[in-house]
Amino acid sequence: EYGLERPQGYSVSFHYNPHVEYHHFGSSHPMKPWRLTLTKQLVLSYGLEYTMDLYEPRPANFNELNIFHDREYLSYLSEITPQNAKPDDPQYIAYGFGGDSNDCPVFDGLWNYVSLYTGASMSAAYNLLNKQSDIAINWSGGLHHAKKNLASGFCYVNDIVIAIQLLLTQHQRVLYIDIDVHHGDGVEQAFESTDRVFTLSFHKYGIDRHGWPFFPGTGNIDEMGPKDPANRGKAHSLNIPIDDGIDDHQYKYLFKTVTSKVIEKYNPQAIVLQSGADSLGGDRLGRFNLNIKAHGSCIETVKSFGRPLILIGGGGYTPRNVARTWCHETAVCVGATLHNDLPTHIPYLQAFQGDENGGGILYPDLHNTKRHDNLNTDAALQKLIEKAMENLRYMEG
Ligand code: ZL4
Ligand code: CA
Ligand code: ZN
């Protein structure tokens, strides 16, 4: 009815616990869990629920989060509330809640929130392990900055690391790919000493005109993991630093060239793809000029290799475009084509009419929401690709 074509034989599962939607980081905080409500509504209004297996996963428990995180950190995280938080407490600061940074606020239901998104990533991983799905989707996860004893950049628990740990119980080599506009530093660091996980992140990198590095300030092309030749993790990270304003054509070419080479060389048995939507044009925090279909072409590229795949969310700070992108990418997974006119019966239709160019449609032109000049020349990107290919030669087998 809405332009659905026959699915192409991939078994896709959708892992989502709606309780995650009701958490608030604070009124003006850019991370808005209700973008997941919008995403779900779009997915349902296009009828995509009939093309996938739907799961409502239970929250992860303390011992499951302890697969990666320290007990002491988790105890603190499980007990802290806005009422009992002491901003001068050394632990509060050491665990990443303090400073003048309001990146990681303590809000009501914080422990419940982290348990819900991590439970969904675990459920996705178990579906790959049981061979129940070829592709398992969790749009509520992808919190790639969390460290084992540190909250960072809106991330408190690293659901990606925990999902990859589960995949490693059966798979020898797992590839992690990250197209969030920020560097996937937490996942890279967690696996820096193993050759069983290769991490690949594409991100904005550089210093702005006020001298501030783009968060988290790491991920230059020469950062390839430990340099010590005795360390098994050596050369098992690849970082692709990009400047403001990259366009569809450039990003698609860069992603396809680099990712294809990594998959060919590393030959992973499973792939985890973090699809942060803050790399879209017009994102509140991002700096790129990508359209929804260019972002989605990265999912198509990865899917075409036919490896078991977990597709996970991440950043994305213009909620209507996050929902559009993740709905489109859900359709890419099941092999459906969606009509550009939004279904008229969606409950949140007004949310998609707020913008200049996108009233009532799925694929507005975000490149023209242009707020960032393209500072990437084709010549500079070609050099970057050459450097990436050179880095890959340091990886054994
Ligand atoms: C905000 O308006 O670059 C937090 C964060 C809270 C509400 C009111 C408080 C005002 C923008 C960001 C004070 C805000 C101070 N509120 C923010 C160095 C910084 C220190 C904190 O997509 N200030 C830190 C983190 C990044 C920094 C990006 C991306 C996550 C992911 C995966 C994390 N931190 C400078 C900023 C606001 C806020 C407005 C903000 N924080 C923008 N960029 C950051 O990769 C999910
Ligand atoms: Ca990234
Ligand atoms: Zn991000």
C-alpha cells in the first residue's frame, strides 16, 4: 500500500523496549530518547513490522553490564539519583558526571535507561548467535563513548562492547564500523589489545576557530591502536578523520572504498554497524551535509557482504531526521522501498512538518539545510584513502 516491495530473503529482527522512550536527560540536553518514539511510529506506519521479527527485550542486569564495566562503577551508577548526587564527591567527578560538562547528567531512571538499551543490544547479539536473524536491529543502542569505569559524551554503559563480547563467544573475528559523526573511542579502546575485533570509525576530526577540538578529540588517521609489535591489537583500528561539510558523493565513495577493503582483508565472521544519525546534514551537533539515502547507502554496502549483522543506533540530534533515517535503514535491511509521501495516519505527523523543506515527506533535501561549507577537497580525500590503505598493510592476515 505504501510502496513496499517483496522482502529479499534476509531474516531481520527488531529489538526494542518502549520504556526507553520515557527517559529525559534534561530540558535542553541534545540527547532526546523520544526520537525513538518517532522512529518506531514511522517504522509502524510504513508497515515494516510485518517484514521483521519484533522483540521486546528485558533490561540487562548488573552481572551482564559487568561483562565490560567495573563493579564499583556499576554500583555507583545503580545507586545515584538526582536527589542523592553530590557534585563535589570525588567519585562523582572521577566517573564522568562532574566538571562544568553537562554531557552526562544524572537523571531519574538512569539505571533503568542504560539497562534497557543494553538489554536490546544483547538480545540482538543472541539472535545472531542462535541464527534466528541475519540482521538484528537496535536503534536505542550505540552508546560508543562509555569506558569501563567512566561515563562520557552522553554514554554511561557501552552496549556495543557488551554485544561484541557476546559475539566473540562464537565468532573468531568481529568487525565494528561506526558512521556516527563522533569518533567511536570507547569501542576502540575496549578492544585495543586483541586482534579478534577490528574497529573502523568515520568521523569529524579537527579544531574549531575557537581552538576547541571536535569531541572527543581523538581518531586521527595515524591512530591505529597500540604501536607495540608484541600487542595483538596492533593495527586493528582504522580511523578516518573528515572535515566539515562532506557531501553525499564524497562520503559514499570514501565509505565504500575503505570498508570494502577492510572486509576483504579482515574477513570478519560478524559485523556490528553503529549508524549514528548525527552525520546527516542539518544535525544540531554534526558538521556533515549528508542526505538520508547517502547515509543509508553505507548500510546497503555493509549488507551486500552477507555477514551476520547487528545494526545499532547512536547519535542524532535533529529528531525528525533521525527517525526518517532509521526508518529508511530498517527498510534497506528488509529490502523494502518506501514511498516519499509519509503515511497520513501517523500519530506524530506534525513533528515532520516543522521543517522548511520536509513537510510530509520521508526524504527532504538535507544537503540544502546547508550550514557547513565543504572543507573536504577530492584531492585531500584521495590522499586519506591512500593513507588508510597503507595503514591496512600493517594488519596481519
Ligand atoms: C549539552 O544545552 O564537546 C549538555 C551538551 C547539556 C543543557 C544545558 C547545559 C549547558 C551541547 C552539548 C552547558 C553545556 C555544556 N545542555 C556542554 C567539551 C564540552 C563540555 C560540555 O553522538 N559542553 C565537551 C559530547 C560533546 C563536548 C558529544 C556525542 C555522543 C555521540 C553518541 C557526545 N561534549 C563542550 C560542551 C546543553 C548541551 C549542548 C554538547 N556536548 C555538544 N557536544 C558535546 O557520539 C551518542
Ligand atoms: Ca564515527
Ligand atoms: Zn555522535
